[in-house]
Amino acid sequence: SGVTESGVIRSIVWKGAIQVWKRYPIFGSGVETFAYSYYRDRPMEHNLVSEWDFLYNKAHNEFLNYLATTGAFGFLSYLLLIGWVYARTIRYMYASSSPRSTLFSVLILSGFTALHVSNFFGFSTVFVSILFYLTPAWIVVLFSDVEDNPKKKHGKFSLYQWIGFVALLLFAGYIWRSVWQLWQADIAYNLGKQYTAAQAATPAFQSLQKAITLSPNEALFHDELSSLTANLAVSAANQNQSTLSAQLTQLTITESNTTIQLNPVHLNFYKTRTRAFITLAQLNPQFIEKAIQVLQTAEELAPTDAKLPFNLGVVFELNGDKEKAKQFYEKAIRMKSNYGAAKDRLKGLEK
């Protein structure tokens, strides 16, 4: 009850994906950027589905996802590779007189087709992507004519081959080191979140600092730390530790600024920044104005997100400007006619 049918949600997201492509027709918005680009073109009717406030990082259609994020160039390249698999397999099937080879070709095409049916109504997971890109490799190896490609005798490695082999090992070692470091950073980040949930401030702070040290360019880590330090600043002020509170306030601003510098298009980071400033407003009311500015910037990134005018209404209400708050609550209701929270707030103002 109250859950929107999956096909309805998909049709809305697909509509938004096409609009993203229209803004970036040649090369798309960028690989894996749908979570950022979609919200500028998010259809207004998305506010009326049960999953209206979810973060959509895929188009829920692999073909439209390629179209939106890689443009016509990437989309046509994707179709070309798919077409090559079908053409190569069908050619082999008709060229071979063996029933076993024919059966094998039919099985490959059946599996490959099923993969794309799945991708049309969803998106490619890690293992599905591996299967997709391994299929052409299997075809090249298995369908090669042995008579045209006789086995060559392999001798000893030459000096250049050894140099290339060693260089490849060194490069692989560097990549594995980077992956290991990212993994350790992710462990520290998740540990920090768990400590935060358990209200263990000191180990949470230390874990998040470790995550940032290991991976300083990950905006998510700075975002989480800014949220933690905002609450710690208020806590320190309540304990009459004014110097520590001032230091934590400055650290909150620094970490939040770093988050936005690293990723200025992620809507969730603006929401975290808003919450941090509202928290700091307990120490200095001027932070309310900063929170309003952040939400207004977020509205430019996501003009159809009903939560943003609602939050602006809440902030203006906190600031004592009831008239402005009323305007934004009404705007949120116009964008989402069944927005119960906005209606309740509006009723509260009208009493």
C-alpha cells in the first residue's frame, strides 16, 4: 500500500535521462555522473512517487545510462560492440558445419540477449559488466579458425619482453597498493560512522581523520567529519570549553568547504552543509544566513526537489521570518501536492 509500481518510477527516471542527454548530446555528462546530472533534469512528477527522495545514481536502464553519461559517442560505441558480438557469432554459426558449434553459438547469443533484456529494465552490476566484456573475448578465442592461426612455438623471453614484464609487475603493484589504501580508508570511514552512531566522539573523530589521511581527495570523508565536528562544537560550548568550540567550528567550516571544492555537484553534500550550519547557529545566529545560501545554491542543482524549498521554509521559520517560511512551504506543496510535512508546517504558521 502506498508503494509506486516499479515501471512507473522507471519511466520517470528514463524521461529525466533523456533530458540529461539533450544537455550533453556528444560526450554525455561524464562517466558515472548520473547521480549528479539527473537532478537538474529530474521530472516534477518524480515528487509524487513513493521513492521520491531516493538518490538515483543510475538511470535504471543501461542503454539510457550510457546515453546520458557518455553521450552519442559512448552510446554508439556500446551498440557497435553489441552488434559485433551478434554478427561474429552468427557468421561463425553459419560457417561451421558442426551441430555442436551451432548449439554453442545459440547458447552464447541467448545468454547475451538475456543480459541486455536485464540491462534494459535495470542497470549493469559488477558481475554482469564482467560477463558483458568477457563475451567478445571468448568469441575471439573460441571462434578463431585454427587452420588460419596455427599454434606458434614459443621460445625464451627476449630482453625487451623481460623489461616489459617487470614494468607491468611494478605498475600492477602500484595499482594494488592504491586499492589497498582505498580499502583501508573505507574501513576507517565506516568505523568512524559506527562510532558516531554510538556517540563515541573521540574514536569517531580519529577514525575519520585516518580515512582522510589515507584518501584526502574523497569528499564523502570530509563531509562526514564536518557533520561530526559541528555537533562536537556545540557540545564543547555547552561544557564551557569556548576555545575548543571555536577550533571545532573552524574545522567544521574547513571540512565542509573542502567537501564542496572536491565535489560541487553532489546534492547530499549541500544538505549536510546546511545541517552543519543550522547546528552551528546555536553558537552564532549568523550561520542561519549561510544555511539559507547553501539551500539556494542546492535549488539551482535540483530545481524540482521539493525537499529544498521545504527546508528553506524550516530555516526561515527558525530565523523568525514566518512570511518567507510560508512562501517556501507553499512552493514545496505546489511541487509535491501530497507533502504532508509541508502542509503540517503551513497549518502551524496559520494558527
